[in-house]
Amino acid sequence: MSLRPNLKIDVFPALQDNYGFLIQDQATGKTAIIDAPEPRAITARLDAWGVGLDYILNTHWHPDHAGGNVLIQKRYGAVIYGPPEVRRIAPLDHVLEPGDVFHLGDTRLDVIDLGGHTLGHIGYIDAAGGNAFVADTIFPLGCGRLFEGTPAQMWGALKRIADLPDETRLYSAHEYSLSNLKFAEHLGINPALSTRADIIRAKRAAGEPTVPSTVAEEKATNPFLVYPLQETDFDAQAAKFGELRRAKDCF
């Protein structure tokens, strides 16, 4: 895939273990935040950039993702887009559904179905630039809990991510890598996981984020992809995924 990067992306910590993603279309200067986890952290990044905010692009309704909508919109006048479920806790100006397209200036963001963590969870794919904003669906070496969806729904979401080009960068919304690593090593260590474990531990020791990762890295080392993808059909893959998710919940 020939990438045409047009997004400036800033990854910054928020709340206890969230990441925020400030994105700007470099051709037009249009700026958005993926979710609104913590108004203070978002304001600090915008101040550092010296810009305002045009849009909030929500992925799902959880408070650590949509809880800052009111204050951020009040301060910047940002227009809020997201799945219908966001209205359970926060204002939403425009609804986005899987299959929709959002244009941030000249940057096309395709909306995909990532239901499972919550039923209406969506993601934003910048195919031209090789970026995917996946929130709580997949993490480095892990995946989100099933608060609302079924294993089959969540596996469908993970499979859609796995089917993206290998070089796609995955912007996950939490720093869970060390705990995910312990579970992955518990299941078995291969050369790829051993190498990645050293990198993750070094990054965290230095206070650096492990996000973004890539599709290729997750397919090679993330147990929630590695083991299900060894099965031959979707139902068997979903069953294996459900088994692993239950094991991780009790780990």
C-alpha cells in the first residue's frame, strides 16, 4: 500500500491510563479529537499546538471517552459526531454509523463497526495515511472487555482490524501493555513475542507509550488474534476468542 500521510497526530496521556488523540488535516488545518476523555488534558494539548478544535469524534459511550463532550464543546464550539449510544451520557450533534465517511478537511475517515466492547462502538480508518483509531477494541497484546456484546460480535470487530493492511497503525485508547504482556507470556512465548516483550518493557520503563502498534505486530503476538486465527472458520475462531477472553477476565 502506498501511504499518503495527511494527518498530524498527537498521542497524549489522559485520566489514569487513557490516551487522547488530537488529529489535524495538514492541508486545511481542520482539527479533531478522537473521544473526549479529559478536558484539562485536551485543552493543554490544543494550547500547545496553538489551535482551536473543530470536531469531537466519539467512538463509544463510556464516560472515559465521551465524558468530556460538554465542557470541550462549550469551550471550543466543536461539533460532536459519534454513534447513537453516546447520547446515553453526553450530547451528540451528528450520528455516525458503520459505512459512513467523515471528512476532516481533505482527510477521509471511514467509519467501521467495532461493536463488542459496547454494542455501538465504532472506529475511524484513515486508509490513505495508514491509521486506525480503534479505541477500546484492540490494545497492544490485548483487547477490550465484553461489557455489552457477544464473543462473536467482538471477534467480528477484531477480524475487521486484522484484515486491514499490515502496516496500519492502531491507535488504542489505553495503556494496558504490561498487564496484557503477562497474560500473553502465560499462554506461551514465541520469538516474536519475546522480542516485542523487550521493546514494551523498555518503553514503559522510559515512560513512553506503547501506542500505536501495527496490525502486523498484533497478528504476530496478540493472543486474541494469534490463537483464534489458527482456527479454520469464523464460528471456531469466535469460540476460541471467547475462551481466551474469559481466561483473561479471571487472570
